[in-house]
Amino acid sequence: MDCTADQTQQGLENFFNSLRKRDGISRFRLRVPVRGATNYGLSLDREVLIEARRARHDGEVRSRFEIAWMPEGSVVFPRFEGTLAIGGKSDSGRSCIELDGSYTPPFDGTGKIFDAAIGHQIAQATAREFLKDLKIAIEAQLSV
């Protein structure tokens, strides 16, 4: 990203705060790319409840966010838990965001079979789209 790690961290905080509605719950529409159709910009959207907060280690706030999302209502969608880590050298003016975590496929045994066949590829593509959306949102804040 074309911004410092500090700007990225502030941008992430602003982004996650902007998702919080009056009811105190944060919601976000994840884009799930349709295989072979992403070249044409086609994707499925799923609204998820999202939780994100700065990670703390020994009482110190780090440049890392704990993040989780889960489907809202009865929509079939995996639950994800992980971290967003901000990296970059302060003197370079560039930074990066890394997403690391794991997800739980829906439908127990059947979900695991689907995940082994294709679900993990969909999850990876969804994670890439989520990171693209974060980048766009953070860089848009800087241009204002």
C-alpha cells in the first residue's frame, strides 16, 4: 500500500469503526468471487457480522488486529477467526496487511468434504477480495 504502517493502522481503525451501526454491531458485505468470472467483476456478496479490535500483548497495543466474521442469520457461510498484521518500514512510506487465520466450514462432515474439494479455494479468493477492499478503503481515506 502507498501509505505508512501508522497510516494503515489508523485507516483500519477508521474502517472498522465505520462499520459499527447504531445497534453496536458491525456488518460487512464480503465478496465471494465466482470461479472464472472474476475477470468480469462478478461475485456473490454475503453480509457477515464482523468483529475487529486491536490486539494487545502484555497490555501493550500492537500493530495487529484480531478479526472474526460469521454469517448473519441462516446464510451458509464459514466462520473465520484470525489476525490482520500491519507491516512495513516507517521510512519507506509503504506498508502491507497480512491476513492469517482459520475458518470453520458449515455443515460439519459435509462441509469438510466440500472444503477439501473447492471450499478452501473459495475461502482464499474471498480473503484476497477482503484485503483488496481494505486497501481501497484505506487509500480512499488518505485522498480525502
